[in-house]
Amino acid sequence: MTKPSLPDLLHAAVTAVGGVERPGQVAMAEAVTEAIDDGSHLLVQAGTGTGKSLGYLVPALAQGERVVVATATLALQRQLVERDLPRTVDALHPQLRRRPEFAMLKGRSNYLCLHRLHEGVPQDEEEGLFDPFEAAAPTSKLGQDLLRLRDWSDETETGDRDDLTPGVSDRAWGQVSVSSRECLGASKCAYGAECFAEAARERAKLAEVVVTNHALLAIDAIEGAPVLPQHEVLIVDEAHELVSRVTGVATGELTPGQVNRAVRRAAKLVDEKAADQLQTAAEGFERLMELALPGRLEEIPEDLGYALMALRDASRAVITALGNTRDRSVQDEDAVRKQALASVETVHGVAERITQGSEYDVVWYERHDRFGASLRVAPLSVSGLLREKLFADRSVVLTSATLKLGGDFNGVGASLGLAPEGSHGEDMPVWKGIDVGSPFDYPKQGILYVAKHLNRPARDGERGDMLDELTELMQAAGGRTLGLFSSMRAAQQAAEELRTRIPELPILLQGEDTLGELIKNFAADPKTCLFGTLSLWQGVDVPGPSCQLVVMDKIPFPRPDDPLMSARQKAVEDAGGNGFMAVAATHAALLMAQGAGRLVRATGDRGVVAVLDPRLATARYGSYLKASLPDFWYTTDRNQVRKSLAAIDAAAKAAEA
């Protein structure tokens, strides 16, 4: 039988999802096919509107290899599993003569635990388990959420939290879910045969395409115990997020509350000597954490070192005791013991890691008004880990709208553990990068405006001139503004000031409602503006007239006192490199590229990206940052920009009328 051609397959898939075939999509599909065929690695920058999910799904399905697709956001996972994959499989079936199976796989805590639901939750202060359904008042929000969960458990086929609409609070979900460390295991659990998480794993084992998230991919790579099925092809979508997600999974944390919780959970299950030793160590640690420690701890203070060693040794003794003692008087002892063991093992692991003092780790202390003090440890770099674990024994395709920074892929490649493109050598994964462009005409659809006349922003300084400029731009645009701020404090100050100055333009502020509701309300009314910080730089997709002005208050460099970023920058400098460009400028370029990408989401969109930081026009690194952004028409002429915004606003109003 003649093998179906890639163009025919792509055409069938695009037609099935109601899309339009793009040259960039075809180029991407051809490059992905080539990478899978020869087992090489590929970085693909595919601009908004390219249709990149079909650009990798069609060649992956056509090859017949086992494929894992890892994404950063829930929205894309759902799009793939609920829309793109079902339609693509149906469309390709006549030509492939087979119907590939696909499945979604997440971490265990995303699935309802039937043991927790029916038997209760281990209680820190009491022996055994308690029934959260009896403990919560039926009229309370928690009680109502729990009753909904109990009813839902009889209806759901997946037990997946994201299939429950509307959702429930984290507190309620925590009563009916377990982490992988707390799970009894299917063979020991009375509900193992009906377990939703186990069923998801079984479906994944049988599927040709498994859709998962970056965090689970990181766990699979870091912890050595495979959680993903064997596969020949790995596709990482939203790949610009991968390094930060892997870093998050590899970061350990110790807080006094967490340690005290471990003490309470273990106390009734071990002998008095082991329990007292852990209690004493916890008290010593808590006392020290109340002191004002510096941010980064390049050397662990002596008294903190002793406290951590005491915590490490005491938790190790408790872990041993938990394995040697039994107490049949404790209701559902296995579940209670498993939760206690998980808590104590986490304390032991982080305390041991910090006391070992690896040169490849960064340790720091931080204090939050709401969450209190914590001690954190993270890898100085995850590039070596990714090079070793990600690119071995499979073909890897990484794609995003923002991978080419400063004009090439080498900055992102380095963060992934890849040598410069074209380099050859032992243990160097062979890869290439391609930019398949965008279907949008950026120079005609958008303007990049840099407010060159403003003062350079000083850290935490007042920026009255910036607020004056922002006021005039928003008035010219008639609202329609997405304000991307470098800090929550800056967003709050701007919202407070501009609500007074231009009360006729409603201003929504991140944190005043759920992100989903804020974006929905922003999209519904063109006069409305939305201000916020990090998640808005990447999480807003509002095509049409509601978003015609995207404002960045300043270049989003990491804070100079960010312990991890400053440590990474220093490490590059110590190795003879340019730490600022490799770390701070790369971080800023990635965020700015993502932020600028909020403006043009459809072929009819028009608007302005305004950067209210003169350094983009005046500093030496400005050209690197500009080269990372879409190819908008560039200007520093404030009068021209106001006229353009007014014209765009008038055209939008005429279209709405």
C-alpha cells in the first residue's frame, strides 16, 4: 500500500479542524517529519496563528511512533485532547488505515482518590482518619464543595479535577486527593481496582499519543522512576516555559509549618525517643527561622547548619522507626503511616541536600507576609540535567512562539543543555533550529513604540512621567489596554492612580478576581483595561478590538536581589561569559517577546506595543531585546503613536456601530 503523503494528511487535518493551511505550518510539519525519521532534535519557532499543534501532530501520527506531547498550560492540554486530536485522528483514519489512541496523563494529585473519599483523611492532631464530610458544615463553602465532590465521584469517568466544572477550592480538593508519596499503591489499597489515577496510567500505556505537562516530564527525568510510558518521540510545546518548570520541580523548600506538620503526623506512630528528637530539632529550626537571615546563603550560618543537621538526623531516625513499629489501634494505619512517611521524607531530603552544600545548588532564605519564612534550595542550572535526561534515546521537538532570542536559538539552546547550533562533539546532542514565521503581517498590523523621552526607571522609584505617558496613551486608544507591569506593586500603584485620572475607563487589576473572569470581562468591553504582572505577560489571548494597546512599564529584568538569577549570572561571569546577557537579558527578552505577542492574535488585529522604558532605545542591549520581538513597525515618535491609536480606536468604533 502506498504511504499517504504528508501534504495530503496535513490538508485533511486542517480541513477537519476548520483551519487554513499556512506555509509555516507546512514547513514545520516537514521539519518534524525529518527529525523523527533521522532521530535528531529540532527547535521550532512558530508564531501565533501558524497552527503549530497540527504542525507536529500530523507528522507524529503519520510515523506511527509512540509520542509524548508535554505542554505548560492546562488550556493547551485540553485543546489537544478535546479538539485537535479527536478531529485529526478522524480525519487521518481513511488514509492511515488505523485510528491512533490518545490519552491525557497528569500527576496523581490531579485525580480524585477513592480511598480518601470513602475512608477519610489522616488527621494531624488525632489518631487515624476523620471524615471531612462530617467535619465540614454543610452550609459552608468547604462543606458544599465536598458534597459536590462526593456526588461527582459517582458520575465522573476520569476523576480528573479539571473535568469538574465549576471547580472547587484547593482546600476541598486536598481532602480527596493524594500525592504520589502518600498513595498506598494499587496493590495495597482497597480501591486500587477502581483508582482513577491508575486507570489514567493504563490508558497512557495503550495510547500512541500521550499528552502530559512539563512538571510530570520533569519528574520523569529527575526522579529516575519512570512515570511516563516508553516513547520514541517527545514533543515539548510552550517550550519557552520548560526550564522554569523543571527548575520548580527540582526546588526544595523547608518551612517551620511544614516541619511541625511532619512532627504531628509521625508522633503517634513511632517510639517516644524518636518523636521527641524530631520535636526538639523542629523547635530549634523554627527559632532560627524567626531571625532575619540574608537572602542568598552562599555559606550556611553555623547555627543554622547545626539545626539542619539535627533535623536531618532526627527525621532519618523517625523514618527508620516508622518502618519498624506497628500500632493496630490507629484506624487505617497504612494510610496514616504513608502520609507521615511522605512528610518526614520531604523534610529529611531537603535538610540533607542543604547540609551537603553542593556547589551546583543555590540556597536562600525568604519571608512572606502571608506565608512566613522559608528556606529554599534550587539547582544553579538544569541544563546538564536536561542534556542528559531529555535528549537521550529519543527524538525531541521543542516548539513555541518565542524560542529565537536576539536573532538566534543559541540562548534558549544553552538553557536546555545544547551546544551552539552546528557544534559537534562527544555527548553533544545534534540539533537544528528553524523559524517558520507567522501568518500575520507584523509591520502593517502593529507598531512598536519606545518612549525614549522618559526618565530611566529607578528601582522602586516614583515614575510620574511614566504614568502621564500611560494616561495619554490609554485615552488615545479609548481604553482597550493590556498593562503588563514588572511587579505587582507597580500594577497596583498604576491602577490606583489611573482610576482617579481617567474614571471613564474601567481598569481591572490582577488579584481582584480570578484570572479567567478578568480576561473574560476585559474581552467583553472595549473600553475596559486590564493591569497585572507575570501571568498576564503570557496568559492572555484576546483577539479583536478589546486589546489594541499593550503597555510594558519597563524592561522585565530579574530583580537584582533574586537569589537564583543572580547566582546563575555570577556563575556565567566566573566561567568567562557575559552573565548579564546570558541570564538577565535572556530572561527579559523571553518575557517581552511573550508580552508583545498578546497584541496580534488574528489577521484583522491592529494596535501598538508601547514600552515605557527608554533603555530599549538607548542601551547597548536594546538591539538584542528588539530583535527578540515581532517585526512591528518601530518608532519613538509619541505624537505619531497617539494619532495612530486614535485612528485605530475610531476604526474599531465604526466597525462596532
